[in-house]
Amino acid sequence: IKGNFPQIVYGDFKIDTTVLNINNDNNKLDYGLTVKHLQSPVIALFNTEISGDAANNILGVNIFLRDRQLKNKYVIGGNFQSINKDFKFNLDPEKLLLDYEKWVVSQDNYIQFGASGILVNQFQISNSGQSLSINSNPTQPNAPLTVDFKDFQLETLTKFAETDTTLIGGRLNGTANVKDLASTPKFEANLTIDQLRYQKDQLGTLRVAVNNNTENAFEVNVALSGVHDLRVNGFYYTAPQSALDLTVNIDKIEMKNIESLSQGQLKNGTGTLTGALSVKGALTAPRILGDLTFNNAGINVAYVNSYFRMPNEKISFTNEGISFNNFTLIDSLNQKATINGKVFTTDYKSYRFGLDIRTDNFRALNSTSADNEMIYGTVFLTSNIKVRGDLNQPDVNMTVNVNKGTKFFFALPANDPSIIDQEGIVQFIDADAPPFNGQRALKVDSVSKSPVKGMNLVANITVDPEAELNVVVDPSNGDALNVKGDANLNAIIDPSGKISLTGRYEIIDGSYNLSVGPLGKKEFRLVKGSTIV
């Protein structure tokens, strides 16, 4: 049997060239499955192979995970054997490679499972002081199992999935015990991870104690100490429904150590986050009560590249949802934005808004095209914004003054229908121009695709004469419109997505830079007093 699948794409997962070969010869079956390349946001595997043979009730299995240079990074070999009504698996002592390093495997290791129960014997691997062992004690089916970790580096396993930076790291020690395997298994685990790390951020020491000694429940005691200090204690109930009864005490979360956790969206943090929360009720609709407080905190929001301070700001969780009472953001020029109101929710799935936001010459944007190639620049706003409605259809009513000092850029995407679906446009083409000059065309990114089903937005916008607005028509060659002037505009977006912009923009100064084929780039000055209506 031979099979070949050139490419398989599912969401963010891409599998390139999968080949299957199965041969049956002389009472022996040989098989092999290879994948040339598997790619996802967090996994990059190359020339992955699963191969082996089957004969005399023994199935040999070999798994090879390779790097970009096709060097073996992980190798696992073993055998499955059928014994009466049981199955037996053992690792091949000569075929265990983890993160390029050969591990020592106990010669007499095996895991047996089936009609007679579960039996694990000397299933132990070790390397340079690290070890993982699993044993039945005593050595008989369904005897209690003991799992021991000693200085086990999490990177040993997590590096197989890395693309650039290992997701999780740390040194694991501890024991887990499982008993009553033949009836209702009970387990107790006491584990410690020292130097816990998520990507580049150090998190501290994590201690976890979990057991299911209470019927239909897991008792959880988790403590993170060192860099961050927090504790989670309580129960997770599995019956009659999935439910929580947890207490979360946050003594300190260091804002400077959350960049990786935020996927790089929050940078250069200062100060701390503290708080206490009670989490109770059904997993599908938890009741969360308590407060979170930012203490002399500050953070750079990567999308807008603006640094915001939160001197002593509180977010409250109530029976109605999430509450803001004069929650204040201060920009790097000491101008403020305040948030009042609530985000109403009883299940943390459906949300209804009752928020009022005010800004006073607040620097909302301070970015370059490297931060966001579509929307960037420096923007100062004085505004009064009311957000109502729900997550499916927010209602936003806003009065906005675009203030002096603003220099805003909007780059039109190459595939934006607002550009290409207009009649009467004359397009100049330089037939001798190369198809690509080093500047990539913009694509409409996820920011321009609203996650909501519809929106009602009404905005009254006043533009200061000293505010500069730029529309980058073609980022690849620098075609752009630049204007300054007086404006009073009214913008409306209805739930269907229809956008209307009315009003008058009287130009004080401006220009349009245009590439005109072989004539090169020309600048057209806009006459003072001209209007855009």
C-alpha cells in the first residue's frame, strides 16, 4: 500500500507532503509514515517519521522528530506485544533520544495493561541527574502506582514543539501516587517546579498539591512564589455538574514579567497587580467576587506603542459583572483617560456594556508603521465616549476632538474594496517598474475585521487646524495625501457595516504625492481654502 498527500491545511496547521508505505513480505509487515513538514504557530517539525514492523504478535514502533537540518531531535523506540488478553509495551533501551541527548532506559522496563489490570515495572529514564520513574508497588496488576520526578527539566519535553522560543521551562521534582486502579482510582500529587518560565518571563517557584480523595471532587492547592506571589485553594467538582469553589489570593504579580504571557502585547511593565477573588458556582457560569488593584503600575501597549500609568486603580468583580470606578490611565505626558461603569455579565461569556470613557488631550496613539502598518502616528484626543449595547452589537456614541500635535497615518490596504471598487479612477502604470520594490503591499489584517456581528456608532469629530492627517494610498511607492485644516465631521456606522461620513474639511495646508509612471513622483499642492465635503 502506498499513499501520497501533497498538502493538508487545517486552520493554522499546515502539513506538507505526507507519504505512507506498507509492505507485507515473508509473514512480516513493514510500515512507514513520513511528513516532510508540519507547521503551526507553536510547532515546527521536519521529516517526521513513524515506522516499524509487525510479526509474531509483536509490533515495533519507532518515532523520529527532526529539526530543520534533518538531525534527529527526538527518537522513541519500543515494542507492543499481545499476551493472552493483555498488551505489553516496553521502551527500547537503545532508542530514546530527548532534545538531542541519549537517555538511559531501564533494561527491564514495561507497561502491561488489559483484562488482568495495569502493571508497570521499572519504567525509568534518566540523563545527567534528571529522572522519571513509574512503578507498581508491589509488582502485581492494579497495585498502587508511584510516579517520581527528580530534577526533570520541562524543556526536555516542551522543546519538541518550539518554533523560536521554548514555551515553558523549569525543574520538576515531586511524586504522584495512584491507587484503587480496579475500581475508582484515587490519586495524590505533590509537585514543585523551580525556576518556572514562560518563554522569556521568569515566574518563580510553583508548588502544586492535588488529590481526589473527596468523592466527585479535586482538591487543589497551588502556590506561586518568588517573582510573583499568589495562591489558589479550593475544589473543582465533577458532579452533579462541573463546578468551582476556589479562593485566589494575589499578593504580587510583577508587571515587568508578563510580556510573554501577553504574547508581546504588553511591554516594559512596572509596578504590581494585587487582589483577592472568590470563584464559585458552575464552570459554565462562575460567580466571581473580589478586586484587582494596580499599584504604581505602568505598561506599554504594543499595538498603539503608548505607555500608560495606573497609580492605584481598581477593577471590581461583582454579582453584576466587572466594575470600573474612576479607573484612570495616565499617558507619558501626564494627561488622563478615565473609565466609569460596568461590563455586565453573569457567565463571562455574554457581555453587556455600560461604560463611560473620558479623555483630556490624551495621547492614545504613539506608534510607527513597524508597530502597525495600517494605522500609526501620534494622536491626541479629548473625548467623551459612551459604550452601550452588548458584545454582538455595541452601541457607541462619541464626541471627539482631534487635538494639536496629532500626526496620524492611515495606509490603505492593497485589497481594500474601498479602493478598487470605485468607478472613474484613472490608474497610472509604469510598465518598466519591477513588480516588487522591497515594500510589501498591505493586507487587511485582523484589526480591520470586527469580531462583533454589528455596531451602532455615532461620532461627532472636530479636527484642530494644527492636526496633520495622512492617507497613504500606496505604501510601496510613497503615494500619499497630507492635509491640515478645520473639520467638523459626523461619522456613522450601522449594524449592516454601512459607513457614512458627512461634514466639511477646510484645508489650510496640504499636498498629494503621486507617482505618475515614467514621469516619476510629483507633488501636487492643495490650495488653502479648498474643502473636502
